[in-house]
Amino acid sequence: MVRHIRRALASGLVLLASLGSCDDNTIVRDVAIIGGGASGTFAAVKLRDAGKSIVLIEKEVILGGHTNTYQDPVTNQTVDYGVEVYHNQQFVKDFFDRLNVSWTIADPNFITSVTPQFLDPKTAKPVNYTPPDPTAGLQAYAQQLSQYPDVELGFFLPDPVPEDLLLPFGQFIEKYPDVANATFTICSYGQGLGDELKQPTLYVFKNFGTDIIRDIATGFLVTTGQGNYEIYDHATKLLGHDVLLDSTVVNTTQRDNKGVELTVQTPTGYQKVKAKKLLITIPPKLDNLRPLSLNHRESDIFGKFIHTGYYTSLVNNTGLPPNYTAYTASPDTQQNIPKLPGIYVVTGTAIDGVFDIKYGSPSPVPDEDVKREILSYVRKLQANGIAEKLPDDPQFVAYNSHAPFELTVPADQIENGFYDDLYSLQGYRSTWYTGAAFHTQDSSMLWNFTSNYVLPDLLA
Ligand SMILES: Cc1cc2nc3c(=O)[nH]c(=O)nc-3n(C[C@H](O)[C@H](O)[C@H](O)COP(=O)(O)OP(=O)(O)OC[C@H]3O[C@@H](n4cnc5c(N)ncnc54)[C@H](O)[C@@H]3O)c2cc1C
């Protein structure tokens, strides 16, 4: 009986806490966080642990952003076909330990244990391409990168921005030919960057940095449980009523130096949220930020972002041999980097007969077109005799669009101080930002950035 009452009291307290202290059903918090992917979830856990009250608003029905874990309904085997690996860094281990997520350092030889085939992105026929040994090229690249250590921490750029960082990467490797042999390796890690040879070298340096070079040699950190979604599943349970899933901000009635007041659409109706500070972690595209009543200064900055498309899928009935892996390589492009839009890679997974197929584009593509192209590629593999034609057609067991993916601006905007303007918004109108557009598409590096450059202000 006493236990019953305690439980009822406890749940009542949780409910009261979740509703905050206002009579009118308003959630009142120190910090409201929008977006429960890698950065938003990390910030929520860290702020709560440091004694701040928070509410985390996520538009999907689960946290995790680009993390896609598929579980086979028959065998329960899981496959990560979104985020796969993390950096071997103490703060990553600490975060996973906090969430009771087990981890290990993967065997670095795992990457080289598979011998991939190289296929034409259009015809799906083998191309006469053998990737060069990237070792010396990676050393030369690391040497170049070492001139800009702050770029690996955030968009902390020298003034003026060095010409090399603004050069399209294709021109950079012409200027520094000793780097060229590493290009295919760099670009295969840079999936989602769109036409990587045309991207300013700054974005390539941020995407493929010192941590990746080290972890390729010594091993990435990976989770060892039921896939990477476990991180977000455990965080969801830890944060409890402080997470509003399937919810979006639809209106902002206040956002000034005194705090913010938002209207959030939740599955059970509209909910007011009042917070002293707001942390935005969603891709800061104008259409995504519209309900936050941007002013001219903010719209002008965020309106400059352009973005790529990146799509992930799991396909069965392919007829491909087990453990088959193929990268696309164009026969007639600089360093054989595949032309996009198109397939990046086809890889076998831990689920028998299920293949991971990734697709990229310099600009977004409708999902129906991406799906049609992926299935058409599998049929070409069958027609070319690389895969066996099965009685059943290839079909998706999972598919996710990650667009808008890489948010970038053209080189002249970088040169003209875009990132100074962007970072000058930190704290403006009681609003702070983190997430890939503010640093790079890398969970571990974003956790580092959030810890060092964003949380201190939110904790002050
Ligand atoms: C296929 C793929 C593989 C990757 N592999 C790796 C890897 O192995 N290792 C690695 O470190 N990184 C990897 N990345 C990159 C990594 O996923 C990103 O760096 C990281 O997720 C970015 O975190 P974020 O917080 O900026 O954004 P996200 O994780 O995308 O989080 C943004 C969140 O905001 C939500 N949201 C969007 N709009 C709204 C809105 N209006 N209101 C409320 N919520 C909203 C989204 O649903 C999402 O949950 C990969 C990415 C992809 C796509």
C-alpha cells in the first residue's frame, strides 16, 4: 500500500515537473532544446546532469537524428545503416558510460579485410580501377590539415581565410599532388558532401580530420549492444517527461534577451513552453526555422545555406553474394570520384540477404526518384551477372532520407566572413546553436563542440 502511494506521489511529481510551475499548463524550463539528434540529446543529458531544467522538442517519434538502426523481425539481428562509428575519445566513452551503453574499439583491420569491387555508377559494370595506396597521400593531407588545428574544433577560421581553404578540393589536390592518392579514401568517408571535388577544401578538412585519420589506423569506437539507437533509447528513458516526441514548434510569442516563449504542437495538443534560454540543434534552413520568428539579421544569415541530399537504404532480394561490397568509381572523372547523383556504395550487412545501399546528390532529390534509382541499380547488377536474378524483385526493408544533409555556403561567402556572422548569433535573443551546420557532420566532434563552446553559456 505504502509502495503504491509512493509510486503515485512519484508519478505525480514527475507530471508536475513536466508541466513546470505555471497554472496554465505551461512548461517552464531553464533551457528549451529543439532537435533531439546527436547534439540535442547530448546537450539535454549534460544540462540536466549539471542541474538545469530542460525540455527537448523532437519532431520524429524517436530521438537519434541520423542514427538508423534496423532490427530484423525474425532474428532480432540489428544493423546500423545510418551513423556507425565514433571517435576513440574519453568524452565519447564518458557519454556512453553515462547512458549505460557498452562500447569497444573496433579492429582497424576490419576495414581492409573486405576487398571491394569498383563499379560504374551509371551502368553498374566493373570499371578498370584499382585504388592507389593512400598511405603517403594521407600523410601529406594530414600535414596540410595540421596548419589549421582550430578548424577541427569549430568554424574558427584565420583572418583572412587562407586561399587553400577556399579552393575547390579538386583544385587543392592539383596544387598539392602528393595528396592526390588519398582522394578516393577521403571522398569515400565524405559521403553526403555532394560534389566533394567542387566543395571548398575547408569542408573537406572539417569532414575528414585528424580523428578519422587516427581511427582508421587504430580503430573507431563502436557500440556493442543492440545497435546505435541504444544511445538514444537510453537517453529517452533517462530524460523521461522532459522529451516531447513527435512535436514541433509552431509559433514563437517571445524571443528576446529575457527568454523565449514557444507554442509546441504535440500529439496531445498545443503546449506552451517558457525558457530562459533556447538551444537550436536542427538544420538551420529558413523553412525549418520559420516558426521561430526570425528577424532580418537571422534570416539573412541562415538564408545563405545550401545543402546536399544523402539517402540510406536496406534492400533484400538483391541476388548479390554474401559479404559483397562495391564502391562506385567513374571511369572518366578526376581521381575516379563517382559522378552524382548516384550510388556511393553497396555493402552486405549482418542480416542474411540484406544489403546497405547509400545514395548521394549535390542537391536534394525526391524520395521516389532515389528509390527508383536504387532499385534500378540492383536490377543492372543482376542484368550484368554480378547479382543473381531471383524470383522475387529487390525491395526495401528500410529507407531514410537524410536531406537536408551538409549545409554549406559558397567560397566567397566564407571569405566574406559568413562564419563570423553565424557565430555572432550565439546568445542573441537568448538563443544558442549547435549541430552539424555549426561545426561538421560528426557526432563525436559535435559533442566536443557542444561541450566546449555552447554548454558553458547555457550553464552560466
Ligand atoms: C548515413 C549517415 C551516416 C553517418 N555516419 C556517421 C558516423 O558513422 N559517425 C559519425 O560521427 N557521424 C556520422 N554521420 C553524421 C552524424 O549523423 C551527424 O554528424 C550528426 O547526427 C549531426 O547531429 P545534429 O545534432 O547536427 O543533427 P541530427 O542528428 O540530424 O539531429 C537533428 C534532429 O532534429 C530533428 N528535427 C529536425 N527538424 C526539426 C524541427 N523543425 N523540430 C523538431 N525537431 C527537428 C531531427 O528529426 C533530428 O532528430 C552520419 C550521417 C549519415 C546521414
